[in-house]
Amino acid sequence: MTPSIAFIGVGNMARAIFSGMLVSGYPADKIIGTSRTAEKRDHYQQTFGISMLADNGEALKRADVIVLCVKPAQMQAVIDAFAAHVRADQLFISVAAGVELGAMEHWLGQPVALVRSMPNTPSQLGAGMTGLIANAHTSDEQKSWVTELFSSVGDSVWVEKEEHMHTVTSLSGSAPAYFFRFLEAMIKNGVEQGLDEETSRKLASLTMMGAARMVIDLDEPISQLRKNITSPNGTTEQALLSFEASDIDKIVADAMTACVNRSKSLASDFSASKNESKDG
Ligand SMILES: NC(=O)C1=CN([C@@H]2O[C@H](COP(=O)(O)OP(=O)(O)OC[C@H]3O[C@@H](n4cnc5c(N)ncnc54)[C@H](O)[C@@H]3O)[C@@H](O)[C@H]2O)C=CC1
Ligand SMILES: O=C(O)[C@@H]1CCC=N1
């Protein structure tokens, strides 16, 4: 039987996941979303044919699987409000950056299956990439179901240690934004050189897709793919020398480290021990 799945806090990430699921054939009548805004509930219900509710507790009651999609700062309040009504057979999946399994277990207040995920927005096109880790109460069967769920919107990897979720965030969760930023800069320069925006956008973005497909589909080192384009004393060489002069490795490493550090600081803000000391 297809499980009913409730997305608590429908925003960018929830929409990306359930729209990808719908495209891959998940029945709309098995998908519930929650939003506090009537306009958004109407919009999502009409656009996607899913059930939209105002009450998270009602969504919890109706669902087999609950995907927690609110911002990290809202997670505790959302869980606290329905924790007393959680059933032992339910499966929870969080998409929140930084919020650790231990903190969510603490808020849920009972042994329950819980998966922490770090998806990304290309999920909405079935091209998502998701990192996953489960708590000790999650069965192998539940893990397989979660793998299938995220396979329906792209691909996924299970990490061995929870601290690896910070790295996943910097490599895939946040990373579509890096590529968008890079494209923005390229398109802007194409326009500055005289092309219209549409042409510049098409040239840059389809090139990014083609390059990514070469990396994924061809069994060749990325450095070799790069060298195949870089004629000695040619045009590409000049562009790459310019990147090196700006220390591209450092630029990227600094950005990824900043991302990881923010993920760690979120984890520390919402850690179980901090909550225990607050409670006690
Ligand atoms: N946007 C992204 O690319 C990614 C986001 N995430 C995670 O996904 C989570 C959500 O991020 P976004 O979707 O970008 O944020 P968002 O702001 O677009 O969506 C969150 C939604 O939750 C709603 N909400 C807040 N409190 C609520 C409550 N008590 N009951 C019901 N709904 C409530 C808000 O109104 C909002 O619509 C965050 O924890 C973030 O770390 C993870 C991976 C990628
Ligand atoms: O920026 C954020 O905090 C979220 C998590 C990963 C992508 N967006």
C-alpha cells in the first residue's frame, strides 16, 4: 500500500520534493502539505492536486510518513506542538540544515524512526541529489523506502557519520546556488560583451549541462576533460590562467568552509544537550 506522506511547512524544498514525486507517479491523494497561509494552501491544492491543511497535528494524524520541511529555527516548536500524538509506526524525515538527529529525537520524546536528509531543489525535475542518515530506530525496510522516495526525485547517498551531513550540505544541498551564481556572472558578462540575455543564458546554461553530463556519463578524469578543451596557447588556457591567478581553489574552499561552518553553528544552536540544559 502506498504510504500517505505529509510535508510539514510547504515552501521551496517541500514543493521541490513533492512536485518531483508527482512527476514520477506518486499519487496526489497520498500527499498532504501544510501551510499557515490560506492563499498558499489554495495555490498548492489547485496547482498540484494534493491536500493542503492548516493544522500540522491533523496532517500528522493522517500520515504514515512525515517530512519536516520548516526552517531549522522553527523545527522545535513544530515538533513540540504534535509530539504527544506521534505514533510508534510513523516515519519522520527532516530536510532541515544543521538540525541533528539527537535534537529531533529529544523533541519527539519517544523512540521513533527518523531520517535526516539533505536534499536539493533540482529534485523538482527528478535531478535531485540527497544525503541521508537514519537513527537507530529506523528499520532497513524503512531505509529502503526512503532510498526509493529520494530515487524518485533523483539520486541519494547514505552517509556513515552524521557530521558528514555538513559536507553534503556544502557539496549538494547548497551547491545549486553556487552554480546559479556562476551562471549569473557568465550571463552578465555575455551581455556586457553585446549578446542579448536570452542568447547568453542559453549558451552558458546548456554548456553547464553538457559539461555536467560529460562528467557523469564519460568514464574520464575531470582534469582530462578539461585538458581536452585547453589548446596550448589557445583561448581556454587564458581563461583558466585567470581563474588560477584569483586562486579558484581557495575561492571555492572558502565558500564551502563557510557553508560547513554555518551548518555546524546551526547544529550547535539546536543541539540536544543545549535543549536539555534549557529544559533542566
Ligand atoms: N531551499 C533549499 O534549497 C533547501 C532547503 N533545505 C531545508 O529545507 C527547509 C525549508 O527550507 P525552504 O523550503 O527553503 O524554506 P521556505 O521558507 O521556502 O519553506 C518553509 C515553509 O515552512 C512554513 N512554516 C513555518 N512554520 C510553520 C508551521 N509552524 N507550520 C506550517 N508551516 C510552517 C513557512 O511558512 C514556509 O512556507 C529548511 O530547514 C532548509 O534547511 C534543505 C535543502 C535545500
Ligand atoms: O541555505 C540553507 O540553509 C538551505 C540548506 C541547504 C540549502 N538551503
